[in-house]
Amino acid sequence: MGEINSFIQTVPLEYFIILSSVLFCLGVLGVLIRKNAIIILGCVELMLNSVNLLLAAFSSYKDDGNGQILVFFIMVVAAAEVAIGLAIIAMIYRNTKSVDISIFNKLRG
Amino acid sequence: MENLVYAIILLPLFGFLINGLFGKNLPKMLVGSIATLVVFASFCIAVSLFLNFEADSQPVIVRAFEWFRVNGIQVNFSFQIDQLSLMMIMIITGIGSLIHLYSIGYMSHDKGFYKFFAYLNLFIFSMLLLVMGSNYLILFIGWEGVGLCSYLLIGFWYTNKEYGAAARKAFIMNRIGDLGMIIGILMIAYQTNAVDFLSVAQNSSKFELDSPVIIFITASLFIGAMGKSAQIPLFTWLPDAMAGPTPVSALIHAATMVTAGIYLVVRSNFLFSLAPTTMDGILFIGLLTALVAAFIGLRQNDIKKVLAYSTVSQLGFMFVALGVGAYTTAMFHLMTHAFFKALLFLGAGSVIHAMSGEQDMRFMGGLKSKIKVTHITFLIGTLAISGFPFLSGMISKDEILTNVYGKNPVLWVILFLVATLTAIYMFRMYYLTFHGEFRGTEEQKHHVHESPSNMTIPLIVLAVLSVVGGFINLPHFIGHGNYAKLDQWLNSIYVYDLELPEVNFGTEMILLALTVLMFFTVWFVVKNIYVNKKKMALPDEKYTGWERLSNRKLFLDELNNATFVRFIEGLGVGGNMFDKGVLNRFVDFIGSGAEDSGRAAKRLQNGNVENYVLIMSLAIGIILIVNFILQ
Amino acid sequence: MEQIIFFFVAFLAIISAAYFVFARNPLYSILSLIVTFFSIAAMYVLLNAQFLGIVQVIVYAGAIMVLFLYILMMLNLNKGDESKKQNITKFIGVFAAGILLIGILGAFKGLNATTYGTGADSSIGLTKNLGRLLFNEYVLPFELASILILAGIVGAVLIGKKDL
């Protein structure tokens, strides 16, 4: 226990910020590049996770419990969102036999 | 006293409202009676006020309410009763009521009977407002009101497009004059910080004699008078205004509205006396107008047109009198002219009525035995205007001539020539109409009959007035000025001393003798030409030389058309092209700009999710970077 | 020592996330996402946020990823070969993500110190402490979260029905 406690004494907080930012931007990149709707949903999950990580890190470093509570709730919401998102994708597949997002442009102006 | 003043002005308004709103459903007799009686009642009240007023009484101001107050000037809606306004009120309502009576007979077959009387009453109301107002603004309200009524009445038979055009012409020419008047009034308000007559008279002493400011003010006011009283160059509307019914011509264009200009100048005598330059201008224009109009009248063949040009010429006489500073003489001639010109117009109306609507003198003739009352009264009117001794016209005209001689003998010669021309064309008109053989159609011959009594009674009354009207202001050499009643009456109106030129007794006698000699000579010669030698007026195309110039009105209308009308029309066309070419394009440009930008923005919404996300993330990134740069 | 562990776990997370983004086969990318989640869970444990670490494994790697795989298998996309995107689009995408990264990392502008933890007993991540905090102060959001999940369930069932 003692050794693990010293984790926060040796690793600066900035490393977590950089790690979280990189993961987040990887998620954004994935959303921009990929055309498979399921993978895009997965990238959204990746973004959420990067934020979770950052929140948990700050909470540990500042000894504040609110950050981890927020992470908890974010996970709840993410779970519900994935459920519904995948249901929608399944319906889209049923209607159009494809999950390629470039064909979903019926809302054009 | 106050209630009487309100009654004078409100009775005609009341008549207008009753006839205008309900006249359609009332019987004709009632409509005509109401209209005539309200004007006659105003006349009686005015006479009673007159009898209680002295020649040296102070003006009485009756204040109705405070109108507005701006920048230190307080303008009240109030009426001024003094010698001048009483004189005008009596003329207006007196002759007005006679003409109302006449119209009952003249317009009895017209569909718009009630409308006519409504307009006539409205006119009387406006004219009373004009002469009774105590400041320039109320005068202007009345000024505009009579212009409006003139338009309504000239174009009374509105289904005829030419009559409507004549009405428009009158109104527009009036308007041009009104612009000058407005500028004058504004200048007065600015310079003297007041608009009511008594205050302006008091403050007028701060103007230097003949300074540019006072010349500007008086010239502007005179431009207004030019439009209203038909002087050159704004006179061509008056002959065209004969398109209206004859009572209208009698009332408006002989007795009342056209005299508004004279009234304005006399009322503003404290301004005009300080601007001798303007007075010279008035003299010149009046003289020119009198001459030109008399010349044109020589060869006109419509009975009303001759009288119209005669009116313009006589107004020129009045302005000449004003120009030499003889205000009282001008007012005197205004009064006598009202009598005999109204008489002549009503008589002409009676002739037209007898001839079933024919107005061309070449188709008349020999009427003297058929319509006796009209004939006698018409003859009296002709004699009055031409200067038969001791009739009203001669006395007033002679006074003008004497004053002009005192100013400059050359001017007297010109004016004498105009008086000669006046006699010539008046007698020509009389002989062509009443003497000789009847030149009309058979059907007209059967129809010729004397007018009903409601038309002949005004004729008789006016004839009597034309005869005796001159005796209120006999020349000074009779009774040492004790009989110059009008002079005494109007003397207190004038703020500055009138420096009238003195003419010695002998010269005056010679001038008088010349005038009388001229009159009888002209009468004799004209009678010879038209009756004994039976000279006939030619059809229009056959006129040559000076006759052609006279008959075609010196081509002045065509000149107006070619210059001013074309110019304004050109402006209109230019404006139209500007509107279509420039403004329309501009508006269309804005519209298409909106449309094109919308179309460009539409391309952003292509439905591609990837596009949306891309733009979103780009935007967020840029915002963050900009944020950090700005910190 | 701890830094080495940190860097190892961090690189594992980044590499598996990168593979997830760039892989052709959707099945491979989902699998690498699972590895990412596990590494993040390891991070949580390192931070002494034990509850979160367990929940991450159970919910994310356990439930959500299984759901992903399930949908993938059901729609038979595991051998998916998606059509290529235009090069220009990819370039712009990379550019945008790069801009975002630079923007976010701009937070370091002006910073010269590194922040260390206070060294106090970070026992806040223990289940007991977290539970106490959750049920004392955050009871209302907790109940609302349960209603949210209920809405999600109902919604998912409704969406999936053949005829409404």
C-alpha cells in the first residue's frame, strides 16, 4: 500500500493530461476517418474513457471524491447510450443492409 | 360682440355641413334656402357690426383659442374686426348671398344641386376666414381653402375631362404662388418674431427702407398675390376657369377670390410701404397684365372668356393702384368691380340660360327685345365698366388714373390706352350679343325666355349698386373731401403715411374730360362698326395679323406648355427611368444577393455526418488555439 | 519505478487505441479496444481508484464491448471491407485532430512546474469511502441515473421492434 501511494508522488499530473489528450484526439481522429458506424460509436466510447481517466487522475491527486463520482455517472450514461446507439444501428442495417455512414445523407438541405 | 363674430364665420360652415351631409335627401328648395339664408344672415350681422363701428375705432380682436406656441412666438386662432375686414366681409357676404339666390334658379336642373351649394358655402367660409383672420397663418388657411373650393367648383361638372384639367390648372398655378407666400410668411415670422398683423405692424419699424430683407418679404408675398389674383405670369388659369358654372365665375373669379391678393397687399401695407422697389415691381406687372389682358379680350368670341380677360385686366388696374401707393383707391375699385363684374357675369349666365347653353357670341344677337331685364342690367354693367360718367366704375377708375398721372404721366398714357381697349371690347361684346339679327338656330330662338325672378332680382340689385356705388368716395375736388367716405373709413388701417402724389385741380379736370371724351368716342365708333356697318366676328381660322394674336391669347398657353410643362414632364420621365433602372436594380440586387448566399450556405448541409463532425472538430480546435493566442 | 509502470501502461493504451482507429477489420479493432479499456482499468488501480477500476472492467470491457461484438457478429460485419475514403478526406481528418490536440495541449503554455500529488492518504478511491460519498451527497443523481437506465432499456426495446 505504501508503495502504491507514492505513485501520485512520483508521476506528475501533466503526464495524465497528455495521455488523456492523446487518447481523446485519437478518438476524434477515428470519428473523422472511419466510415463504419459501429467503429465510430466505439471511438465515442474511447473519448469518454479518456475523459474518465483524466477525472479520476485529478480526483486522486487533489484528494477530492467528486471527480470519481462523476466518472461513475459518466459510465452509467455511456452504457445507456451504447445500448440505444447499437439498437439504432441494428435498425439501420435492417433497413438499408449497410452501416456505412456515407449513405445516411437523407437530411440534406 | 364676440358671439356675433363667431356667428358670422360659423353660419356658412354650418350651411356647408348641413348641405354636404344631408343635402342629398332634402328637397331642393330647402337646400337652396338654407345656403342663401346663412350667407344673408352673416351679411346682416356684418352690417350691424358696421353700423356700430366708427372710422377711428380701434381694431377688435376676438380670440377663439390659443393655437400653438413655438420658440417665443405665440399664435392664436383669433379674428380681427377692423375697417378693412368689415368692408371685405360685407362685400363677400352681400354679393355672395345674391349669387346664392341666383344659383337657385341657374342650377335648378342640375343633378349636383346640393353639392353646389355645399361648395359655395364652404367657399364663403374660407373667404371669411381669409379676411377675418388676425394673423398671417389664419389668412393662409383661408387662402388655401378658397383655392380648394375654386378647384372643386371649377371642375364641378367633373365628367368632362377638360373641365377637370382646367380645375387642375387653376389649383397648380395657385400653388406656385402659394410657395412664394409661405416663404414670405416664414421670413416675416423669423424677422419680426410675430405673425399677427398688429404685432408685425409694430415691429415693422425695425426694417430699413428698401433693405433687401423687406424687398424679399414683400416680393414673396406679392408672388402669392400674383397666383391668386391672376397677374402675369400666373394668369392663364383664369380664362380656363370659365369651365365652371357661371355663378362660380361670378362669385369666385370676379368678386371675391381673385381679390384676395389685393386684400393681402392692403393688409400688409406696413410692409409694402417700406419697400418702394417692390411697389415699382407691382406697378409694372399690374400695368403689363392690364395691357395684355385687354389686348387678348379684343378678339375673344366666348362671352365668358371676354369677361374673364376683363377681370384680369381690371385686377391689373387694382395692382397699378397699389403700386403707386393708393391703397384706398385699390379697395374702392375692388368694391365697384365686384359690383359690376358680378352683374356682368350673372347677366352672361342669364343670356346663356336663355340661349340654352350657347356661349359663342357669333351665334347670338338681337336679344335686346327678347330678354329685357337682362338686357337693361347688362347694359348698365357695360356702361359702368367702360366709364360712363357718374357710374361707380368711372369714379374708381378715374381715381386710379389720376394717381398714376401724379406718379408718371407716361404711365397714365398707357393706362389710358388700356381703358380705351376696355371700352372697346366691352361694347363689342354688348353689341354682338344684344343687337343685330338673331344668328342662332331655330330651336334656340323658340327657347329664348327671360330668366325666373330668383335670377333677375340679383341682377337688378347689382345694377343699382353699380350705379350708386361710386358715391361713397367722391373725388376730393367735390366738397373738399367731405364726401370721400371710403378714404376716411380706411384711413386708420395705414400705419405709415401714404405719400400720394398731388395732382392739381386743373390737371385733374383735364384728365377727367379726356376720359369722358374717350368713352363717348369709343361708344359711338363701336356702335357704328357693329350695328350700322354690321361687321361680324369671324370664325377662328380666318383671323390674321394682330387679330390672330389676340384671338389666340398671344400663344401664352402654348409657351407655358413648351417650357414649363415639358420640363416637369421630362423630370418625371427621368425620375421614372431612374426608379426603374437604378432603384429597381438595387433592390433586385439585394434580393438576389440574399438568395445566392442562401444557396451557397445550402451546400454546407449535405447530410454527410462526416462533414459535420469534421467541421465541428476543426472549429473547436481553432477556437481553442485562438483562445490561447489571445491570452 | 512507478514511472516505468506508468509509461508501460500508457503506451499500451495508446498503441491499442491507435490500432483500434486504423485497423481494417472491425473485429480486430473492437478487440484492441478491449485491450485499451483494460489498460485504462490498470491506470485506475494505479491511482488507487479501486472501485472505478472494477467497474471499468465489469461495465466497459465486460458489458459494452460484449454488446459491440454481439452486434458485429449478428450483422455479420466481422469480415467487413469498407470502401476506401478519399485521401484528401483522410488528410483533412488528421489535420483536424492534430489541431485539436495542439489546442488542448496549449494548456501547458506558461506552465513550468510539474504537479505532484500532496502525498496524503488517497484513500478516496476505496469503495467504502466512495459509497459513503455517493449515498450521502449524490443520492438524487443516483436515483435519476437509475431512471435513465430504465429509459435506455425501454428505448432499446422499442427501437428494435419489428412492428410498433
